Amino acid sequence: MAVTSTSSLYIGLRRPVPKLESFDSHSFFHSNLRFSLSPSRPVFAMAASPKFFVGGNWKCNGTKDSISKLITELNSAKLEPDVDVVVAPPFLYIDQVKSSISDRIEISAQNSWVGKGGAFTGEISVEQLKDVGVKWVILGHSERRHIIGEKDEFIGKKAAYALSEGLGVIACIGELLQEREAGKTFDVIFQQLKAYADAVPSWDNVVIAYEPVWAIGTGKVASPQQAQEVHVAVRDWLTKNVSAEVASKTRIIYGGSVNGGNSAELAKEVDIDGFLVGGASLKGPEFATIVNSVTSKKIAA
């Protein structure tokens, strides 16, 4: 599903961004970006907002004992019914989680190989993930991009293979702090989106996760207005480069220091369809609070 570059359409979006220490999100996002905060969802007259989606990325954390405790907390939590809830344990503990967690919660992997398994030391194949009951995989996370060195095209191919084999893909995008301060946020995320769009056979089982790298694990979180503006830009890009239907149906979730204290305000934004949660997903009651922030979206609507 190849696309052509649309950089010329967004030239007005790329003014240098003030450093975060002196960042006034209200004035910046209303003077520098050409998007309205009015609802952007109704590109189809009959389209309804997609189901809220909350994923918990446990990263390289946990032991058998701590994960058993976390599963107990999650199994006893009261979760709103109209939310897709997914957790991504380390590979080693997937079977433990799958065998003991409530059917209410689906399992994701944190990575998968780009093709069929074989002589690829240290990798995990999509076929192996399916064999143990995994339904989703997180791909393109900033830690894979910037620490491991995965490139956009490679990530796109991984997403295409996972989708072709029946896994859902949580497709991560996001800019570094220096890229944001240089006014390159949209250059970066549109390039990352294009790599997915050039490769994937369909967007039906894709959830896009916008995670500004400067907000991951730092305690700095994008304001609701900051996150909304980027989500609007992503949806607009999909409309122009894929289709209006895909733009309307695809869930765009936010990640980056999401916690029980800020999730309700973020959830009120029209184009924030859920969250990808890091550290807070290791605390069962707090993760439940984030899942249940969907009630804020209902009130806002």
C-alpha cells in the first residue's frame, strides 16, 4: 500500500518549537499548528468513535512472584466493559500470564521477527507467539528504534508480516526531544507512518501509538492539547495518504508517562482513543484507573 510524500502539504506545521522548560502549550499549539481542536473524527457521516484501547507494556520488568501479584490485582479489578485491554509481558512470562489472567485481558508481545522463524538467535517468531495464544505485538517502540537501532523500513516489514499472519499490531511512532525543539515532529512521524503504509496489507488490525520519546519514562507528559494536535495530524495524514475510512476507524492511542492522575484529562480529547502505558501498567489498581478513564471520554462526548 504505497503512498507518496505529502511534506509540501505540511510546510506550515514545521516552525521551531520552544524548549520544554519555557513551553506554553496553549499559545504554541494555537499559533503554530494549522489544526482546529474541533472534533476531527467524522470523516464518514456514519462513523462512530472506535472502541477505547489500553495496552500495558511491562517492558523488561518482573519476576514470577511479582507478575503473579500483578495478575491477581488485574483479575480482581473492575474494568469498564467497552475497552479493549491488552498487556505485554516479557517473552519469558507470556505463558504464565496467559494461563492465569482473566479472559477479559488479551496478551501482546513486545516484539517479533520480520519473517518466518529459523536461524535467528535471540528472536521470537510470529508463529511462536500465536502458538502460545498471543493476539497482539508492539512494533516500532522508541526503545527498539533508538537503542537497538531498528529502522523505519525494517519496522514496516515486521508489521506487514505480523498482520499477514493474523496478529494485531500496536504500531508506535514518536519524535525525540531535539526533533520536537527543531520543529521536526511532523517530518518524523509522517516518515514513520509512511514506512508502515508502504508495507502493511491492511489497517484493519493496526492501532497507532503516538509516544513522544521525550515523555517516555521521564515524568514529562504531553498536555491534552499537545497530544490531541498530533493525533489530529496523524488522522489527517491517514485521510490524505491511505483513505478516509482508515483514518476514521484506526485507533490512535497516546503513550508517554500516562498514569492514573492524568489519564482522565487526556481521554477527553476527541482523537485520543486510548493509551499505551509503561510504568503505571505494573501497578494493577493504577492500570485499572487508566482503563476506566474511558468514562471521561463518554462524559466529554
